[in-house]
Amino acid sequence: MLRPESKTRARALQLLCAWELQDRAPLADVASRTVRLCRRGGPQMLEHAEGLAGAVVQDVGALDGLAADASENWRLDRLGVVERNILRIAIRELTDETVMPDPTKSAKVIIDEAVQLAHWFGPVKSPGFVNGVLDRVARSLGRL
């Protein structure tokens, strides 16, 4: 059985991918359309996922900058939409002090959750790539 946090991250990933594929339409519109397709998880989980996705959308430029700095020989626009948004979610969590009260323990959990999302939703090489980029980001932020 999945933890509620894992389900929330997976739903936030779905929202962000839909947001990006719909030319960055307002997130509230994307969420309302997505909720009609995916009724599982309940209103609280969807609310948390929308909050996380909204935080990513708000800081997307800064998050992309951190990801680009940490991904050697890869431009962010060359990544798949899934990998790009997994990185955005995890980097947002790594840079948010309220999400990480104990940086040395929580960074590992955040990276592990992102790698798991890459296993579920990305191509075969995604988990290793996501792990490597997030490890570099976490180290550059002093989280590992």
C-alpha cells in the first residue's frame, strides 16, 4: 500500500505534466479537468497535490535553473515532460524549509520518492538520471 505522501506526489506529477502539455494553462483549470478523470484519492489528497503543483508552478524558473545546473550535458528542454516535472517536484521539496525540518534525513526520502516516481512513470533510464541530478542538487544546497 502506498503512503499518502507518495500518492500526493504522483498526483502532483500528473497535474504538472498536464499543465505543461496544455501550454501552461491555469493550474486550477488543469486540476478541475484532471479530477474528473482521476477520482481516486479523495479531496484532501487532491488538495495537497494541487498545493505542491502550485508551488512548483510558482517557482518553475528557479527550479529549472537548479535542475539545469545539476544535469550535466542535458538541457532541460531536451528532457521528457515526466522527468522534468519529477525533478521540479523534488527540488521544490528540497528547497522548502517547511517540507524538510530535518534536512539530513528528509533529503534522502525526497530523492527516494522521486526515484520511485521515475520507476513508475518514466522510461528505463529515468530513475538513475533523476537520482544523479537530485543528489547533485541536494549536495549543492547542503542537504546531503
